[in-house]
Amino acid sequence: MGDNGTIEDIKLEVGDQPPTVLGQIPAPPIGMLALQSTVQLRMRGYFDSPGQTATEAVRLLAPDGRELFRWSWWDEQSERQRAGVAPAPDSQSG
């Protein structure tokens, strides 16, 4: 999609099925650490949205389609528990 890659919102599938892409945006021209933070913040927004259940992960893809970084609902939940922050009010069950 973009020269710097793509950030995708995805729904994970079971087994060997590829994830379902729910949305995508071009990755901004910033460094890798900033891109990882962008992915995490995007997932955090979905995690904090009451009733939101479709997006299960946000990932960063290189221009050639390789996955470079992924932050999932479960990563966000684990990070919040580690930091002592309460889970989102409408938490997904696992």
C-alpha cells in the first residue's frame, strides 16, 4: 500500500487460514520504534472501545508483505495486567 509499509487492523483466524483484514492505512515515514508505538496505540484504541470485538490485532507489514510487528488484544491485556491497570470494561473472553 505505502512505500513505508502498511498498518492493518485484523481479525485472527483459526488454523492455517490467513487473518481477515478489517482496515489498513499506509505506515507513516517514521522510525521502527515509532511505528511499533503507533501500532500499539491503534490497538489500545480498539481495546478501550466498549463493545468492539472485531479487531483482534494490529500489525505492521513491510512493503513486500512481510509482517514486521504485531500487537494483539491479548498483548494489550497482558501489558495492562503487568502494569496494574484494570482491563477494559467490555473485555473479550478468550
